Amino acid sequence: MTTSPTFDATEPATGSDFSELSRLVKAAGLLKRRRTAYGIRIGLNLAAFAGGWVAFVFLGDSWWQLFLAAFFAMMFAQLAFIGHDAGHKQIFSSRKANDATGLVHGGLTGLSYGWWIATHARHHANPNHEDEDPDVDIAALAFSRAQSHEKRGFLRWVAKYQAFLFFPLLLLEGLNLHVSSIRAVWAGDMRRHKLESALLIGHLVAYLAAVFIVLSPLTGLVFIVVHQFLWGLYMGCSFAPNHKGMEMLVTGHKLDFLRKQVLTSRNIRGGVVVDFALGGLNYQIEHHLFPSMARGNLKHAQVIVREFCARHGISYAQCGWARSYGYVLEHLHSVGAPLRERAPEPATS
């Protein structure tokens, strides 16, 4: 059984660039918790989520329920963002309070909080590392030329055209999250696996019961497909712009903590709407540098971090939401290029 890893990655070297940046951020008061703001956000989320189910029952067996399926896709993502923040200890100073919040939100969305923490901690420790980041270890995609050459059979064909298949594949991300959660809990390799088993089973039973008690079998199946596919697309579109297409790292790289996190991450500009839609993940650089920083403080830290990087000659990537997907698709298309090249015809005597 594994213990829950910590997200509080810091650069230990006294006098390092990151130490200097940390002092600036701390002096600005940006490492303080924002419990009131989180309390309001969580309350509004839960009220909207509950209201959605009340509307679901009131609407009854109708194809208009597909609009609610889209609404629940959004709400599942917003609840998952809170679980993400709890896992990073952004909400409370107490680990128990954060874990309780994360477990509840995991139960509401059908995700294993413990599995996600273990996987996400590895990503934060080594973002975009070919061998150590689970977020770039995806069977259906290749994020480097080395990965593309390792593909065989059907997965090799997928890698050839992955830029064209990328968004359709994101539709399956929600199902992938559910399946990965179930596998991890079934294996029992996490703390509280009995509690998490009960939460996942409870979620599945309650979800299916609500759908098929209120809806006819056909309408219910379509509702589930629309809901899960849109949720997967939303989650994938929230994750993809942050690192894909940025620098890939290999074993033996010489980057320090600061440069490793900044050079592999990309920020997305867009103001209040993007802040809400991406759950603060649009400030990916600041989030990777200070994982336990409250979501509401990230935009203020950005000013300090960007200016610091400029003074130290560190490339700081930021672009609009639409352009970020352009970079992702361009990178995937480039990685798959060698697989699309036809092998040379054998020489004839």
C-alpha cells in the first residue's frame, strides 16, 4: 500500500533563482490560503449540481435532457477542479480537511482521489519527461519522435494521424478517468481504498439509478454517452494546452527546478472567462512553481513570475486558448510525420 505523495515540490538550493522568486512571491502574500473564496465557490458548485438533478427529475423522460447532459459535463469538470485544488492543499492548511474535500468531490464525479494524487504528483515532479511523466505516457498518442517509433500495429496508425484524431480521442477521456480510477481502487494500492471503493460504487449506483429511473433505456443511454463524451472533451481540452507542444525532457537533462517547470509549461490568456473555464489551470507556469498556491492568487503571481523570467532570460510561454490548440496539433502532426513517410522502394538490379 502506498502513501499519498506530497505536491510541495521546492528547489532546495539556498540562493538559487527559485529561492529568490519564492521570497518575492511570499513577500507579496500570495502563499496565503483563501478559504472564504473557496467556500463560496464550493457552495455555488454544489448548489448548481444539486439544482441540475432537481431539474433532471422535473423534466422527466425527454430529449431535452441532453441539454442537462451538457450542463453536467461542465459541472463534473468544475467539481474535478476543486478536487484538484484540494489535492494540492490549496484550500485548507490541514491535510485532513483537504483530503476530505477531495474525497467528496471524487465521489461526486466517480473518480479516485487517491489514484489521481499519486499520478498527478509524478507529473508535477517531472513534467513532459518522456520516461517519468504519466501525462505523456498515453498508448494512443506519441509526444516525441522516440515515442512514435515505438508504436506498433493499430496504435502506430493512430500516431500517424494523431493530429486529426486528437479531439475525437478526447471524447473518451472521461471514460478513461473512470476506468483508471476503478483499476487503481481494485488493485488496492492506495490509502483508504475501502472508502474509495464505496464512493465509486455509490456513485455508479446512484448515477445509473437516477438515469434509468427517470429516462427510458434509449434516452438514458444517449444521455450517458453525451454527458461522458462532453465531460471527457472538456477535461481533455483543459489539460492539453498546458504542456503539449512544449519542451520534452529526457533522462539526464540539466535543467534546475525553476527552468524545468517554466520551460515545459504554457499559460493561456483570456481573463475571467478562461479563468473559470479552465479552473485556474491556465496559469500553468505559476501553478507548477507553487502547487499549493490558492487558485485566486495565481493571476497575481503571474505578474511577478513573468517579470522575473524576463530578467533572468528564461522563456515564458503564453498565448490565447485557440492558439494553444494550434501549437498542440502542430506538435502532434510533426511527431507523427516520420510514420507517414513511405519507406523507399528497394533498389532493382
